[in-house]
Amino acid sequence: MNIANELNFEEMLRIKLEVLRRTHRDLDDTIAALELPSMRDQLTLRRLKKQKLVLKDHISEIFNQLTPNIIA
């Protein structure tokens, strides 16, 4: 793989990471709104929280790919 392809792959990962982080924040806001006493819907809350955890895992995976593993 040449440097141009590696940069493109890294840029793609960074963009995907930002999209996932933004989606994670949006889910956080939605969950907070649904947790209000007048808006409680337990099934929807559970689904959104699970989706948020999946996003967090994807964010961690991509972050780990972008961060060099330096052993001191």
C-alpha cells in the first residue's frame, strides 16, 4: 500500500470517527429527553442505550486503529 492510499484510509477513518461521535452525542441527547418523566418509553430507551454502546465500541475500535501502539 502506498502513502497516498494510507492517507486516504486514515482520513476515511477520521471522518467515520467524527460521524460516530456526533451520532453518539445525538443519541445521548435523545436518551436524556426520553428519560424525562413525561416521556418515559422503556423499550425505546433500552434500544437507544444499546445502540449508543455499539457506537461507543465502534468509536473505540477506530480510535485504536488511528492511535499508534507505542510500548515504552
